[in-house]
Amino acid sequence: MCPGSKKKKVSISILFLAIFFSTVGGQCYNQCSGNGECDPQGFCDCWDGYDGWDCSFLRCPSAPAWADIASGTDDAHNDAVCSNMGYCNGETGLCICHEGFTGRACERMSCPNDCNGHGQCLSMAEAAAAEDGNRLIHVASYEAWDADMIYGCVCDEGYEGYDCSLRPCPVSDSALTSGQQDESVVLFCRCGDDCTNTFRLRYKGQYATISPFMSAGEVADRIMAMSSVKSDATEYTSPPVVATFSGAATVCSSEGTAATITFTRDPGDLPPVFIKFDKLTSSEGSDVHMTTEATLVCTCVGACGGHFRFVGDRGEATEKLPFSAGESMIQTTLSRLSDLSSANITVTISDGVGSACQDSATVNTTIAVDLDYGNYPLQVVPSLFDDGQQQQEDEPPMMTLTTNDGDKEQEYCAGLGSCDFSTGQCTCDEDYEYDQEYGPCGQYVVDHSHWAGRQMCPGFVLRPSFLALGTETNEWNLYFTDGGDNSSDPFTEDDSFDSTVVLPGYYW
Ligand SMILES: [Ca+2]
Ligand SMILES: [Ca+2]
């Protein structure tokens, strides 16, 4: 045995003897370091902020544990030193947190890479309560155990990804599918001839100020001036926002104007447009709101014993409605959704029909929802099953719900290129290039070299959508040479042609 280890053994023995003699008779070792009281059994009861058997350590802060062992049914995440996600340094009383966690007690997550400076780092509770009209649409409260513990990035416009490090490329509709609609919102404004002040529209967090006597063109211009509206092209064949009025030539009128505002350049289902109109005044009073009009089309064909539900904003589903539901039952059921009441819902079933679905006929039900924003995102979920039992083996019901929401694709680089998410730049597939209307990669590059100076395509002009659908349509004035017969029908069997593909809006 080496001398060093013998010496150590002796010193440990002395320590144990010291503890034994110092604790008998209610005496605590080291007199609890002056940081606690000695109980009759000789144990230290440390004061707040101190820890250790002799109260010589500084206590680190506690907070709900990230992981612990449940002490009863659903009783977990109880307070723990450094939230069970870090070590306590007893000399300093500071927690040394595991990577990715922060706070005095390691009680909250840090955001990945601090959102790279391109987003807000918000807790679950903060994100629920925030509203910016763009990524954070609805105010809600969230108070579960992780409400103040789990954090994430809410990226600024133009950035994406969990840490806001990605630069998304421009999105466009895919020209390979057709028959889809642009999103539109319907604004109603009734305000007398002495209407004063202005109201504001908010879209993706940006505002447009609208005067009550503006024309449709002026309203569209104000909306297009918002940076949140996709209108990067300086020249375009159609404007990115189109407004049409019915009822009057001005956006507000004493009898009321319904203004339909269509976003022709931003594809897909867009965030709602909000109105702020509290300053608008008139001696005749005023009424400003957005209307979402949804059309439910149903025929239940021998399977009319099932039911359906609506799903509203926030993803809430209504109670189930029988296919035989009438106007007032639909209105009452919808009014129980958050944000809605009977006063702002109007339900109209096609003339002379008492129920939303019929065995023998197709029924149209119009549901108008008036709120201070549009569109209200209403969906319908039909079911043949009632209380878990299939009714019969008949044809399923045909039930669809259409709204003013846009349904075009939101594809990076028009789906015809690849996106470099570090730069937000598209690399277009071969033969595609930037298009003023469809954005990057939206235009097919036509080889004009064999046209011999002619303005008209000597080949065959076809939309990719027609190719995909196999539709034979001569929607444009197509001119082509086809071996000499110059048929007015460009799609006859014996025609031969150069197949040249261009996108909608491109002809010459
Ligand atoms: Ca499309
Ligand atoms: Ca929408």
C-alpha cells in the first residue's frame, strides 16, 4: 500500500468521528454553516436559499420539471431544482442548463439559433395570445403545463423553417391544373351621404386606408399598394387586385355597397382580410362588415339517414346535423361555434325545399356569415354513419361546400423549378423562365427560330393543363400549319403539328 492512500483513509476516519460527536445531543455539524437551524435530532433545517446537509450550499431555483415521475394520476411536472434539466452549482446557486434550455431554473426552451434574427421567439402562451393577421390569426389562451416552457420561432415575412433560416422562393399556381379560383372577399359598407372619416383593411398585417366614396379602381389601388400583396411585377397583363362593386359606384353608400375584392396574383387559400371601421360615422348610422358566402350542395340518394358536421374557424366541429336539417337548425348549430352568433348567420335553402339534402334532388343551401373579417373558413364533413352504424349500402351522399377561398396551388417556382432555400432563388427546369404574371419559371421558353419571322405560332399552342386533362379545346385563336389542309379544327386525327406549349396569358 502506498503512503498516500493510507493517509487518505485516516483523514476520512477523523471526518466520520467529527460528524458523530458534533451531531449527538442536538448539535449539528458546522452549526449548519450559519444558514439554518439545528433540529433536536441533529439535522439541519436550512433557510431559504441554502441546501446541503450542513446548509453550506446555495440552493438553485426550482420550476416545473421537464421530466419527473408522476406522483398520481396526471400529477407530474412538479417543481424541481433547475427543472430537472440542468445541474445546480452549489457554490454560486446558479443552474447550469442543458443545451437548448435557459432561464434561471432552466425552466424554458431557448429558440433554435435565436430564430436567426428573422423571427420572434415566443412561448406557447405568447404565441396563442398574439395576433398579427398573417401567421398568428386568432387570439386564444393556452395554459397547459408547457405554456411558458416551450418556445418556438414565429418567422418574419420572407423567412421560413423552425429556426427562420430558410428563404422561400416565390409561390405560384401550377399551370398543370386548371378550373381553380382566386380568393376573393366581399366587403359590405352602408354609410349615409354625410359619411365621414375612413376605414381600414388589414391583410397579412399590413393596412390600407379606404375613404367611403372611393371608386372600385381606387380601392384596388390602395390594396395593391400594401407590401403584403404580391405585386412585384411592374408590368402585368392583369392587375393583382380587382375590385367590383354592386349596389353603388362608391365603396360605401346610403343603400349599401357590396364590394368583391379578388386577389388574382396570390394563389391558394389566403389569410383573412380584416376591417377596422370604428371611426366611420354618418347621421344615418353605418354598417360595415365582411361577408363569407358558402354554398352547400347536397343530394343524399337513398342514404338520407346519415349526418354531417360543419368545421369552423379554429378547427372546431359542430354537433352533428341530420341530412334533413332545415334553415333554422343549421343556423342554430353554426351559432354555437366560437366567434359566431345567430345574428351574423343567414341560411337560405333553395326555394321550396325544407332540408339541406333530399333523396331525389340536388339542394343548394347558401350560408352567409357576416363578421369583421373574411373569409370565414367553413368546411363540411358528411358521414353515412349514424352513431357508429352504417345505415345502408346505398350511394354515399354528394355533399360539397364551396366558399370564396382560393384553391390554386401555392408551388415554389410555379412547380417548374427547384428552390434554393438559402437564397430564395429558383433554378428553373429546362425551357422555363421568369414570367411577369406567374413569377419565376412560369413561362415556357418558345423556340422561335423556325418561325421564319411570323408572329403566329406555326405549330400548335397548348396549355399544359389541357395536356394534363386531355381536353381538346380551342379556346384561343390558334393558328398552325398541319401539312396543308389548314383545317379550322386543330385537333383532327390526321393533323400533324409541332407541339409547342405555352402558359395561359402567353400568346402572340
Ligand atoms: Ca392550378
Ligand atoms: Ca382564405
